[in-house]
Amino acid sequence: MPFQRFPIVIALAGAAFAQSGAPVIGSAGYSAPVPLTVAPGQLVTLFVPGFGNLVSGPVRAVAGSLPNTLAGVSAVFRQGSDQPAPIFEVQPIKACTALDPPANSCGSILAVTVQIPFNIETLCPLCLRPISLIPSQIAVSVNGVQGQFSDLTAVADQVHFLTACDVTMPAWQSPLTGLPCAPMVTHMDGKLVSAANPTAGGEVLIAYATGLGQTNPPQTTGQPAATAAPTLTTFAIDFNYRPNALATKPAGPSLLGVPPQYLAPLFAGATPSFAGLYQINFRMPPPPAGLQPCAAPGTATPYANVVQSNLTVSVGSVFSFDGAGICVQLAN
């Protein structure tokens, strides 16, 4: 199956301001703070408390190669020796403790989205390297002042489906509504799969992701992919037709009788012209009988007990998996 591109807007905005003191990474990842596991080439956001006033708004790398320094911010990945972790974006984030806080009561955090170098050593249980012999660490520098290093665990892949809530997806971001973050899963024409525009059995969809690891031919850190190179890791797919289901790790034949030909991607690899962006092309199996329909567009209110997705598509390997809740049109 040939790859399909979907444009992502990358622009430059905001202005830099001075900040003193040593930056310390408070947390990292895509949501709540957890021990950080990374993969070669992964785009990951590091959250640095107290430095949010460094910029007045998002500052993003222009299209093409990622810089090693952006708005006075840089990052270094250490594994035996040091090498730069190119910067995709820096932006301020307000951390509030109440839903409607008084003026100026929010903490100021700097979100720094970096790319993990491709040429790193990862855990490899199948090749008698179950632990890394060389510790992996990362640190952020602001205006030439380097903070302390934080420990990492490097694995072959760390799959993350992009959603409208990711800081790396400004083209789709919308205010928080209490509803699940819309996954970046599209039809072949580039339009998002949604309750208003559901998918159907037999259709080919494209899911955009980060953290799928090295490809063949290999990618270069900080450089946009030249071709639609497939990943070295083999990924599997799981289809869970329970309403509003969470991601599930693919584990072979589906209990719902999905034919084997649907349980592997048509293509999983780098998206040309973008650094650190991957896509997973897959074909939809025929929906099962008795599938519940998604709630009509505009009727799913925050925290309501309605069907917001009637299929969760999960992609994974030995090390990681993630899923996206989408809407499937019922069979006639």
C-alpha cells in the first residue's frame, strides 16, 4: 500500500525573553508525569517548571531540518557521550490548581519538544541485551545554563498516536472540552475520521504517530524523512469494538473473529518531508453485527455516558502499544 501524506502546518511564532537559573525537567511525555521511556527518533515533550515566561507564545521550527537551539533553549542526550537532541518546539504552559483561578495564580512551565537521537543503544531482550550497559539521560539548557540530567529508558519503540491535545499538533488543537482528545486518524482524502465522517469496512485509514523507532533505510536525527521508509520493528493491530474502549496490546487473532489479513499494517513508517512523524496505514475489517452507533455529532456532552467511539484501533509491538477511538459506520 503506498503511503499517503497529510499536511501538518509548522510555523514560527512568539518572542524570546530572558530567564535566569538552572532549568530542571519536572516531567515529560504526553500526559501525567510517568517514568520516561523513549525510542530512537521519538518526538517527546519535556516540561520545565519556572521557565514559561521565556517565550510569549509557541516558537516552532520552520519546515525542514530541526535546529539544535530554539529561542535560547537546547537539549543534550547523554549515553556514554553527549549529542544534541534537536528542538521541534518550545511554548509556555500555565499550570493551575483550580478551574477558575484568580489572576496570576498559575505556575509557568516551559514545554520543550525534542527529538531523541536515532543512533542510540536500546534494550534488546531477544539479542541478549536485556538491560542497557550505558545509562541514558537528557538535560535542557536555557540561555546557556544547563540543568541537571534526568534518567531515561531507551527501547526500540514507544508508540504514541497523535491527538488534537498534543502540544506538537497546533494545526488541530482546540480548547479542552471534557471530551476525549480527537485522534489523528484520517481517511485517504486527509479528512479526520469522526462521528460526522465515520469509516466503513474495507476502507484504508491513516493514523499519525510518533515513537515507532528506526526505519530501513535509517533516518537521520533532526532531518525530515526523504522517503516513506518502513520501520525496523514489526507492528500488529488490534480491533476492539466495545464502546469507548481503552487501548489494548495486540496479542494475535482477535476474539471477535477479525480475519488475519487485517491484523497487520499495510504500511508503518516515516512520513516523507517531516522529522519524527510516522504514519500507519491499515485496512478496516467488516464491522461485526450488533455494533452500537456513535452518538450523533454535537450530542456527546462532556462526561456523558454515550458512545463516543465504537471502535478502538490499537497498534503495538513487544515494547509498547497505543490506541485510537474512532467511529465506524454500521453495515447495511
